[in-house]
Amino acid sequence: MEQIVQMIANYGVTFVIVAIFLWDYIANKKKTAENQETIKNTLATVDKTNNTIASCLKEMQQQNLNTAKSLELLQQQMENTDKKIDILIERGN
């Protein structure tokens, strides 16, 4: 019995430090696993968001092409109208 008390007296602080170290190690392992899961979920969400943004950009690109084509057609129509007006003015003189 005296030996046990003496061992606790001699090594008690060491055991407490080791126990605290192990407890901290295990707690950090759990937190790390939780953080990795959170990061994994966040990356999946970011990936979905990137795909959505890519789709929106493709749609915007198509709309821009449509707008450009519409403007070209409008410009051609205006040029044709100007030519017709010029012809009418020349006939009037």
C-alpha cells in the first residue's frame, strides 16, 4: 500500500499531465474530423454554386449574342431606311 501511495506521489503529476494531453489529443481529433466534414460540405456547396454561375454566364453570353444580332439587324434596317430616304430626296429635286 505504501508503494502505491509513493508511486502516486512520485508520478501523480506526470499521470495528470499525460491524461490531460491524451484528453486534448482526442478532443482535437474530434474537432478536426468535424472541421473536415464541414469543409467537405462547404466545398460541395461551392461546387454547386460554381456550376450555377457557369450556367448563368453561358445564358448571359447567349443573350449578349442575341442582343448583338438584334443590333446588327436594326443597324441594317436603319441603313436601308436612310438609303430609301436619300433616293426619295433625290427624286424630289
